[in-house]
Amino acid sequence: LAKYHGPKNYLMTLLKNSPSRMLPKIIFYHFLLWVGFIFFRLFTFKIGDSFEMTKGILYFLFNVSSTLKKRHKIQNDKVKSKQIFLNELVVSRSLWYFVSKAVIKRKVGNANSY
């Protein structure tokens, strides 16, 4: 059961949440990785595993349109853009802050200085 849901959920999550600009490349590479893994399992005589993974990938392929609708809803429902979110998280520091960290000797934790 996990072999079926693994590739299906993995590819659907990538499709719904990846940035639009990189989406085709990401989906293409990960799709190829799953297909390669299916062939690997097939050649190591894990035919049941490869069959379940193939079913998961086929489910993904047949339901791309509904997943794209979910992606559209997810992308539109985001409250804040990434840039606003990053501006709240990232604190800008002056150049002097970084220079002083590199030049001035400070005791850190319980470490002995040389």
C-alpha cells in the first residue's frame, strides 16, 4: 500500500507546492526518478513493488487536471507573498556587524580561547 501511495503523493505534493517557474523541470526529473526506481525494482525481481508504484504514477498522470485545480486554489489562498514573509524573518545587519564578528575576539560558550 505504501508503494502505491508513495509516488502518487510525492508527485502530487510537488505539483501543488513547487514554484511555477521551476515546476516543469522539477516534475520531469522526479517523474524520471520514480520510473527509474520502478525499473530497478523490476530488475531486482520485486515485481509486486514495481506494479504498485506504476499504479501510483498512473493515478498521478490521470489526475493531473484535478491536482492543477488544487494547485490554483492553494496558490491563490496564500495570505502573504514570499517576499513579505521573508522581510519579516530576515533581519538586515550592517557591514560593521559582520566585520566585527570576523575581527574581534569573543568568548563563545565554554570554549577556551587560544
